[in-house]
Amino acid sequence: MQQVEMVSLETLIPENHNYRKFVKLWSFDYVARQLKKTRKR
């Protein structure tokens, strides 16, 4: 039998990790809006 384990980046990445600093500095809202536009076509 196969089991699925759910994990979250919030629990895996330490508070002081560079990933968290990067996410705070950069916003991907623009990219998300552009992707939505291409999906509508």
C-alpha cells in the first residue's frame, strides 16, 4: 500500500534561510498576472 505524506515549505525551511529573505524581497504578482492572461487565450 502506498502512503502520501503532506509537507509544507513553512515547516521545512528555517526562519533565517535565504529563501525566506528572497520571498520577502521579490513579488511574483506580475508573473502570476501574465500567466493568467496566457491561460485565458
